[in-house]
Amino acid sequence: PAIDPGSIPIRLLRDIAREAHDGKITDPYIASSLLYQFLMELGRLAAGGPHHTAEWPPAVRQSVSFIEARYHSMIGQEQLAEQVGLSKFHLLRIFSKHVGVTPNEYLNRVRTRHAVELLRTTDRSIEAIAAELGYSSGSYFIKVFQKLTGQTPGAFRSASGSLHYNRLFFD
């Protein structure tokens, strides 16, 4: 079967390969956990998990594009709903149905993905990164980052950009 190169299992496989290349998979339990996570994402995909974006309604695709382009300046779901010409509640319903998470959860995942890159590649302060990503405060950024990754941004940076694999990948 053909698997979209941008699908979750393939992105996960790339991350696993990067971790292995960097020598960060040093424990058989971690290796087993990574393999299990990869297999579960393959199973989710095979069971009809999140559909390819081409199958999403235009309003959902527009919403995702808007979030991806303006994650650093998003002010709320009302703004997003207005941008795509739907009521907030209708957008929440169709977005969640097709993407698998609410627009706000998707926004936090996009911000966290960018945060991971900034934490790996810059020495900017946590507060500066939070502001760049559009968070109202550094403490809220820390809370969201920890909820999605299982560790604080500071701990992530101290671990040389290595994620613990006790959390599911989120994009």
C-alpha cells in the first residue's frame, strides 16, 4: 500500500531514525516503545484514522492553512470561524470530525512543533520563544508544552532536544 510521506507513521519513522542516528536510543525498552508507537500509528492509519487532507471539506483545509500560517498571532476560534465563514460551533464540529482534534488543540500542536525546532536550534529564552509562538505568557507555554510532550521546554533543551516517548506524537 502507498503511504503518504507526510503521514504520522512516516513522520514518526523519520524521528525514530534521527534519534537512532544521534545515538539517543540506548535502551531496549525505549526501542520497544518506539516500535510499538510506530505500529500503532500504522494500525490507526489502516483503520481509517485521520484522512488525507484532500478529503477534508474546504472550510477545514482553509482552517488548517490559516492556523499553519498564523499560529504566532491567532487570537481565538472565533477569529478562525469568521475567517472561513462558519459559526464557531459548526467549525468546531466539522474540524474535530475530520482532523481528530479541536482547532485549539491543533494550534497548540503546531506551536509545539515549532517550539521543538526553536529549542533545538536557538538559545533564545523560554519567554522569548513563547512570545514568538503567540503565547500570552511563558508559564502558559510551559504548561502546554509539558502537556503535549511530557516535559518542560527547559528539560527538553537540557536533554539536547530529545523527546521522551511516553507521549503520542501529535501531528
